[in-house]
Amino acid sequence: MPEVILNGPEGRIECKYAQGTENGCPVAMILHPEPYQGGSMNNKVTFSLYQEFKIRGFSVLRFNFRGVGRSQGSFDGGEGELSDAAAVLDWLQSQNLYSKYTFIAGFSFGSWIGMQLMMRRPEIEGFISISPPADKFDFSFLAPCPASGLIIHGRKNKRVPYENVEKIVDRLSIQKDVEIDLEFVNEADHIFNDHHIELMDIVKKYLDNRFQLESLN
């Protein structure tokens, strides 16, 4: 799990990177939760997503947004963090020039940044969004959504009522040829305390189905 230090818009960006073993392997970038609430690339969910893509043979990278860990700069409310993500994705793709597939996965604040990046980067063909923070951030930019993906949310999430997430999915699902899977974990809160295994089981099942379909096309 080598450490990579990149030169980002505000200076150093601290990353962890695993190179896939096959030529043309898919790539994935993982985005962590709110920095101002202690989120980092070592968050349990972020780390588990990284490991899952690594096991599947992806070239996968997770990183610290500006001001977190050894990454330079300070929290910018989203705009700067989006620039960080774009710079990191540029580097990831430069290391995998013949990759056939680009995936993005984000948790809470990371899901908001990741989905904004997806709207700007047509090469992103799939996403996983966990606990999208629709209480604090505007997701209206997603209409129409350019890629199919998975949204996972806890029904006991007191911060973001599940009805808010259903509205996001309804808006996204209007787009032709885009499928948005919505999965709820009934007893889970925003950070999936005590429900981590259930969360990752949903992720694994989705990726199994998604890439089985891809191989058939």
C-alpha cells in the first residue's frame, strides 16, 4: 500500500495507491467524509472501499483532502476539495493510460465531491455514494446524471432523512439508460456504526452484478 505524494492546487496531497496487476485494468478513486468532522482517507468505510476495489484488481487510490493529514492547505467548503479530486484523478489516469473503466466512490462529504466530479468528467462510468449529505449540500447539479451507480443510506440516519435521498434518486432516474440503485440499511445511522458489514455486503453484491453485466456486453 505505497504512499504517494502529489502536487495539488494547494501544494502536497497525501495519497495511498495500489496499482492493478493487469494491463488496462479499471481504476477507482475513493473520497473520504467531512474533514471538519475528523474525516480522512483512513476512515473505516473509506479504507474498506479501497480494499474492496484493490481485491478486485483495480488500480485504486484514496487521498486526504487539503488540510487533512499531510495534505497542505485548509478546508475550502467544497470548491477547493473538488479541485483536489480532479488533480488526483488526473494523476491516477496518467498511471493507467489504457484503463477501460473509471469508477468513483465517496462517503458523506466525499460522495458530494465525487458526484460533482462525475458531472465534469465523462470518463467516470460508475459511482458509489454512501450517506450523501443532502442536509448541507445541494445535489441539484445531478440532473441529468451521466452514469449509473449505487446510493446507500441508513434509515436511522437522523442527520439526513431517507426521504431526502429518495428525492435525489427520483431526479437521477429520469435520465435514459442510467440506472440508480438505492439500498437502505434499516437500523444504520449516518456513519453506519455497528452496520459496517451490512454496508460492505451491499457494495460487494453491487460490484459483482455490475461487472458481471459489463463482461457480458
